[in-house]
Amino acid sequence: MATCTIPAIPNKDVSGDNLYAPRICNQPFIDWAWSAHGFSKKYWDDGFGYEAVCNNNLPLCRTLSGIWLLNYSADDYWNEQWSNNILHWGRRYVRNQIDDLRAKCGDGSAIATAFSGFLGIGRRVELYLGFFYSSNVPARAETLVHEARHMGGKSHNANFPPGSAYGAGRSGADSSWGYNGAWMYGALYLWWFYADGRRTTAALRQSARQRANFVIDNAFATHPGFTIS
Ligand SMILES: [Zn+2]
């Protein structure tokens, strides 16, 4: 990559990249995902993977793996009605809200940023190295759902609580589970993926439960009052 380098890549069996990469390596899927989420070559070439879409060391493949999981983890994934659960409609929400998806370096630890745009100007979601390399495949789907919620008009509205791993007192938390914000959407997606995810492994489902509980324990000013057991 022109301005950043790939960090040490975590074990790809553990992250799910070895499971999902062969699935995204399919031209009709790539073509569909590319246009449905607003990828463009100028943001995904130059080392981000445009020239090697099936290479699961590179950001494009790892992003498409998150999109594949987001789209095909419900048993009957084609039933994406809002009346169903988020394992079904998460993919539809992300498609509706994200129409410009860009790869960038970020500062090394940053995950993603949503720019909802005044009057829609500059409306986009940027994904960074933390998304590509420190998140496993289910957590990438979580981030897409989280950022889509921002694009849908819901900002964070509180500071992180005492003891939060995100930094007590810093802004970026949601006030409560009932606020229905980005943290809740992401955690709810992971919860359903844990409870009823298909075409995946028991280990990845467990990782989703752990990650959802981490969000529940750290990202709400008022603790939701439950954990996923
Ligand atoms: Zn956020």
C-alpha cells in the first residue's frame, strides 16, 4: 500500500479468513457486492487488493468476507424483511445505508469512520487497518452494521462509563441499549449470529458472543443489564 504497510496478520483459521475467502472468490458475488456497497477502483487498488481480490492477506478480500458473512449467515438469508431478526435484515440495512465504501490506512488502530455528509455531500464510510487486520470476519460484519447505523442518522450520544476499555469519560458511547444506536445494532447482529448463524463454525459463533459481550460491557453509558450467556 502506498502509505501504509500490512501489519503481522493474525491466524487466518482463527479469524475466519481461510473459511470465507474461497467463498468470496466468485466473480458474480464480487460484481454484486462491488456495486451494492459502492466500492470503486480508485480506493481499492494500490495494494488494497483490487488486483488480487481472492488474496486473503489483502484488505479487499477481507472486507468482502465480512460482507459475505453479513449476507449469508441466516438459514433463509433471502428473507430480509424488517419484521424478521437482524441476522436477516442486517444485510439490507447496510446495503441501503452505505453507498460509498473506501479503504484507507487510518492511524493503525482505527477501525472505521462514517461520514454521513451535510445534504449528502461527501457521504461515505472509510475502513482502516484495524478493520482489515484486528477484526475477525464476524467483527467486520459488526462494524459494517455499526457504521450503517451512523449513516442512518444515529450518532453516539454519551461518554464511555467508568472502567470502559474504550476510555472512561471519552465520547463515543451510546447512552443505553434502548437508544438503538450503532453499538446496539452491532452487538445485536453478533448476538443473532452467535445464536443462529449458519455456514460458519462454532468457534466463530463463540467469538461473536464474546465480542458482543465486550460491547455490552464497555460501550454503553448505562449498562444494558444483561450479558449473552
Ligand atoms: Zn460509532
